[in-house]
Amino acid sequence: MTAQLLAGAPAAAALLAATAERARALSRPPGLALVRVGDDPASASYVRGKDRRAREAGLRSTVYALPEETSQTELLSLLADLNAAPDVDGILVQLPLPPHLDAAAVLRAVDPAKDVDGFHPCNVGELWSGRPGLTPCTPAGVMALLAHYGIPVAGRRAAVVGRSLIVGRPMAALLLAADATVTLAHRQTPDLGAVTREAELLVVAAGQPHLITPEMVRPGAVVVDVGINRVVDGSGAAHLTGDVHPAVAGVASALTPVPGGVGPMTVAALLANTVAAAERRSALPVCP
Ligand code: NAP
């Protein structure tokens, strides 16, 4: 068997087009505030990419690039201003923050109705309660990718490897909400292969290159590789690889490539969340 490759680009393009159309239907362009602190080049590059995509989709995006020495009080003050700004519909604080800042407190300071990363405890609670809220972008992107390729979720046995707040846990919640039967695995899971072999739908977000090998995959399973790992080969060249060994393509029925699979979906889901926040803010707040 050679797995169908689930490329992210066409699915992301479809989601971006639908998002741009929803944005055009609003009375004013949805506003997105992108906040980053410090000089981390990766964070700067991620924020530039989000800003560019947002503008392409017709959103009004503003980048707030704060210096490394920004204090907690200064950052919370900016967030209070953005929470109060009527033309700002979505606020994203790029992680990681410099170590002197309390990231959990910063994420709690974002108005849940504008929390387009879906990390505020109110939105986490809404998600696990099976109610609509703002959902973390990478798992939301995975669900959109599966929908784009017509891959059914309801009634399937699903396994998620990784339990982070950003990917694994919300991924499990979304699959559960879509009526899959979900197992959530982590480092303390005894016999990981026994769990993954049960899964008809396997989502891996562990940050471990090639953790999942062909003998750990049920023949015909759909495998979503969220992992992005920078590895250096024998010649000293760096390249990106996923958490799933490429030979899994010989066992699975469908597999996301790395790079080019889940990656493009994350930004598209962020912009969809921003438009959803703009639509919803004209109705009831997410968490009064
Ligand atoms: P993280 O916070 O480090 O969490 C990793 C999770 O994987 C933890 O729950 C950990 O278990 C589990 N894990 C690690 N090694 C394992 C093993 N050998 N067996 C079983 N479980 C194991 O990472 P993250 O933020 O969720 O990101 C995961 C990966 O996704 C990374 O490669 C990241 O770069 C990538 N990512 C990609 C996108 C995208 O847009 N495509 C977005 C976000 C993240 P414990 O809890 O027991 O420690």
C-alpha cells in the first residue's frame, strides 16, 4: 500500500478562500493584533507569515513587536488596550515569551472573546464541554484538513500521541467532539505501539523525529503527522522531518507530509478563528 499524501496547501487555500469570503461579508475588515516580545528570529518569522496571510485574506492585521526587556505590567497594559479596542477582533501573543514573563498569566489576560489562539481557560473549558468557542489553531487545522480530504472521523478509533495544551489535548477534544473514540498517549503510556496500532486515525504531536515506525501503525490507518523537527544529516545539512517515519507510507492509507502537511493549516485556522471572533463578537461573548 502507498498512502495518499494529504498535502496542506490545497486544503489551506480552500480554508483561506472561505475565510476571505466571510471577512468580506462583515461590515468592516476583521482586526487581528499580533503581539510578540523579544528578538527570537523564529517568532519574528512566524509573526511575519501570519501578518502577510492575514492581509492577503482581507483582514486588518497589526504587529506589536515589543523589546525583550518589556515588563509583565507593560505587556498586560497593552493587552488591556487591545481587549478594549472595538476594531480588534482577535489577539495573538506569540509564544514562547522571554522567561521573565509569566506566559500563563499573559494568556489569561486576553479577552476570551478575542482569544484566537484558543488558549484562555474559558475557551479550553468550552472545548472540553463540547460547546462552540475559539479552538487552538493547529488541531483546528487538522480537522479542516481531514474534512477537506473527506476523511470520516465519527465512529472511528482515534489515537493522539502528545498531550500538550497547544496540540495534543485540544486535538483529542476536537476528535471526541466529532464522535471519534479517542485515546490520548504520552511519555508515561506503556507500550505506545499497542495504542497506536489500535487507531484507525492516528495524530502524532510528540516532537520526536520518526517516533512512529511502520510496525506501530494499523494497516490502512489515516496518519496525521503534526511534528516539525529540525535534524542535521550526516553531511551537516539541516532539514525538517516529522514524528512519523516515511516508511509508514507503505502501511497507512493516507499520510500528511512534513513539511507541507499540517503546517499550512495552522495559519489558515488562525485567520478563520479571527473571522469567527469578529462574527461572534457582534452576538454573545464566548465566556461572560
Ligand atoms: P510539547 O509541548 O513538547 O509536547 C510533546 C508531547 O509529546 C508531550 O505530551 C509528551 O509527553 C509527548 N511525547 C514526547 N515524546 C514522547 C514519546 N516518546 N512517547 C509518547 N509521547 C511522547 O510539543 P507540542 O508543542 O505539542 O508540539 C509537538 C510537535 O508538533 C513539535 O514537533 C512541534 O514543532 C510540532 N508543532 C507543529 C505545528 C504545526 O503547525 N504543524 C504547530 C505546533 C507544534 P509528556 O506530556 O508525557 O511529556
